[in-house]
Amino acid sequence: MSRRLVRELVIQRQYQQLVHPEDQGDIFAPNEAKLSAEDKSYYEIVRNGLATHLEEIDPYIRRYVKSGWSLDRLSIVDRAVLRLAVYELLYQKDIPSKVVVNEAVDLAKAFSGEEAGRFVNGILGKIIAELQVKK
């Protein structure tokens, strides 16, 4: 199973939804068709989970961005990567937090740049610390 490919597709779809909300055609169908049945299942779980839990995910990110910044000030890619990672931290308990962070940092670097990787790592580190206190 390639959760990396699933994560990439989820980030790309989020990007499309944020940049062109009026155009939600199925431009991702060819890439989604390449997914194995297991990957497709995880992809749908994550896509639906993000949509369902976005109002619970965003406050975690808001707490740790620069004071006075809104989520809209973050790059769309950074926002998509953080949302996916926070979703996995909160709702995919079978994935170790270190794996979530490593994947998110790698995706941020790949899609946004080296600085984005450090930024994502810092935000997720603070969120993980908060979640550990809540346990």
C-alpha cells in the first residue's frame, strides 16, 4: 500500500478545491484510478474525514501559527499538508505520530519548499505536545 501516493492525491485535491472551488470536475480520476483497492479505500476515508472534521482540525493549526495570522495567510499547500497531518493525528490512531510528521514534512518540502518543511514540523510538534497533555 502506498499511503504516500494517497497523501499526495489528497493534498492535490485540497489545493484544487481551495484554488478553484467553482471547478470541481473530476480531473483527479486518472490518478485515483491508479490506486489499489486498499489505497482507494484509505483515500476515501481521508477525503471524507477531512471534509467532516475540518472545523475540528483548523483550530489546532490556528493556535500555533503566528499571532494574529489567519489560516488564509498560510500558503494553500502548507494549509493542505497541515490539515491532512492533523486529521491523521486526531483520527488515524494506527499511524504513529512520527510517521505523520515525517510524511507531512516531506510533502511540504516536495510541494512547497525547504522552509515549508521546517514550518510544518514546528506546528505539528506543538500540536503533538498539546495532544499528549490531553491524554
